[in-house]
Amino acid sequence: MKKTLLLVLAAIMAFSLAACGQPAATSETASAETSQQPSAAPSESVSAKQDVTITFMASQDWVQDAELALAEKFTEQTGIKVDYQIVPSDQYPNLLLTKLNSGECTDIFCSQAGRFDIVTTLNVEKNAVDLSGEAWAKTIEETAATEVSVDGKVYGQPMADTSAVWAIAYNKKIFSDLKLSVPKTWAEFTAVCDAIKAKGITPVFEPVSDGWHHVLWFAEMGCAYEKTEPGLVDKLNNNETKFADSAVMKTAIEQIKEMADKGYWGENYMADVYTDQPAKMASGEYAMTIANQGLPQQVADIGGDLTADDIGFFVMPIVDNQMLNVNPVGPTRFIYSGSKNIEAAKQYLAFLAEPENLQYMIDNVPKFQTLPFSGVTPKYSGTVKDFYVTYTKPGTVLQTAVKYVNPQWMEMGKEIVSVIQGSEDAAKMLANIDANRADQAQAAKDPAWQ
């Protein structure tokens, strides 16, 4: 069973977004073939079959093969077709905003959620449909529901494992062979990297070319910044301080540059791509990478020498962090308020949220350990359980805790590259973030910036 995904090249060109040379859709979004078939039980909301096509726009890597399989089953049951339009990740934010602002958005659109961003950036009260009356809305876990709601109204449906933490996944065999311990400080981390590099192994797989992954080293450390400079988050949200005033943030950027300067990311990091991560870790050529807790199974599925339990996790020790960086937000589905197919789109979201279909996603997407809905069974492996037992003190990531950060994620990626390449320093980068935040706040008429 195959489903062709459109890269919406025409739409991209229409909005002056270059489509040439962009990465193709990943294997997770290119095919609907899976090891199992989704439940054929009809949805309670299904009535007579309809001749309708709903359009669905998402960023690259957000739509999984298992979801495509469910879409095929939904079409079989209802007659409603789902036209997935997958856009390269570096172009998606601008294209989405262009479509929303022009009133020409797809029936369903996806975006990173967050209680601040869905108001200030997406303006969901205007651009999205209130889904509070849908039965599945009451099954969203509370922490996730908060991030997709405005004034108690649910506007989005989480589509990813929001329990997963971006942490450093490491090859236990390499660490054991070199008699290395899990580092708890930045100094210990660099010592580990030096020892690994001395053996001809690249310490860290870091795919910079996607534009977003390397930003994790900085943005995920919000809990560490708040711990080091108590009250920082509230001051940033109230416009009482700036990123450029934060010594701990400056140190974090400098440590990221240090990794690249010392060769910890290898020679090809500017060209490496995120979709190669499981294969690169399975090869043994790399010892570590930033990943979520689905990576061990992805590595095991490669069929090499490593099992899922051969991949362990520890938190990123940037600025000596030892807190668990939690983000209750992830890619989320929204129904466009201007859609002519709102009822059909609601029907599809209801179908995806049926317990058996949620479980199908968990069971058939290697990087999902669970989904933020009640009534599902997580599949945490032993190595993942060990990780959560080790790190018990959580804190919220920067992009969720602080306003006007997440919308400039890709811009921060470009800024970090500029720092790595030496065209600007950490102070300049942080000042640029401040300027972008001020522009967004003014556009949102945030009283703290008036």
C-alpha cells in the first residue's frame, strides 16, 4: 500500500520559497507500508461514504508511515480522501504563515503548539476551529491539553510523543570498551569526547543541514538557565531582561561552538541529515547523538550488531545541566477555520484519536513510546526506564517556557551556524534573538513591550 506525498512545489514557488535542492520526504512519510495493518473497525462517527478530499499540510518528518496507513483505512471506511502535502522543514514555518495570512490554508495544518505561540503566531482563535466539543479532546493528557488550548478551549490535536525528551543517546558498547562513564558536567563531557575521538570514532552525530536539530543544544536547556539564574523565565516574559543579559546563555552558545571547533561533530556535520541518525548510530562510527527515546528501537531495526538496550541516554550537560528537559509540546494538528471541509476534517481527527488507532501509532512508530492521550499503553524499553529513573528533577525547555522563542527556531539555527563559522559571536546572536522577540511582541501587541 503506497501513498504519494506532494511536496507542494507549486505552492512554494507561488510564495517565492525556493524548492530546488530540498531534501525529499523521509521514509517515514514516503510510504504507508507497515508491519501491521490498522484496525478495520469503523469509526462511530462514520455514516455514508462521501466523495470529499481533505488537504493536510505538515512539515517534513512529522507524518509517520503508520498515519498514512490509517489514512488509507479511513478512506476505505468513509470515502473521504486525505491529500498529505509535506513541505521541507526549513521552508514550512514561512509557508504556513503565508497561507494563514492569505486565507488559503489547507483543511488541516500542523504546527508546533505551545500556549503562547498558538496565540501570538498562529492566532488560533481566528485561524483554527474550536475542537473542545469533540469527544477525544477530553482524553488529552492535562499537560499537553494546556499547550493546545486558549481560555479553556481546545484548538489542536497532539500528533507526536510529547513524553519523549531530547537527550544524548549513546552507544553503551563504545563507552564500555573505552571504560567511559556518563558525564555529569561540561568538563566531563569534553573529556569523554576527547577519549572517543582519540580512538578514531566521531563523538557526536549532529545533522546541521536540516536547520533545526542543532538548535536543541541551546533551546532545550531552559531548565538549566532558570536554575542558574532564578527568575529568568518570568523576567524574559515580562520584558524585564534580555537574552543578551544572560551569562549562562552566552556560555551555552560558546560551548556549542567549542564542540564544532574541537571536531566532536566530525567533518560532515554541515551536510549530515537527521533521517540518517539511526543508521549512523547503528554503524558504530558515531558514539552519541541528540535523540528522543524512540531511537534505540530504530537502531535495533537496522539489523546490525546493536540491540535497543545497547543505546542509553543522559541529559545534555551543557552548562553542567543535570535536570530533565521536559517539553509537553509537539507537532499538532489544527483544522483551518476557513476550510470548506470542516466536518470531514473533524471526522478524520476523531478517527485518528480512536484508542485502537492511537495504539496502532504507538506500536508501529519506532520513535514513539506513547502518545498524550488516556487509554493507551506505553512501550518503554529497559534502557528508557533507566533514563527516567536516573533523572527525576524536571524543568521546562526554553521554547515553551519563554514567549517568542519557538517561532524563530529556524532563524536560531542560522544564527548558531554563524557563530560556529565565526561570522558573529554569542553576544551578537543573543542580541539578534532579543530583536526578533521584540518584533514579534510588538506585532502581538504584548503590553510588556508597549
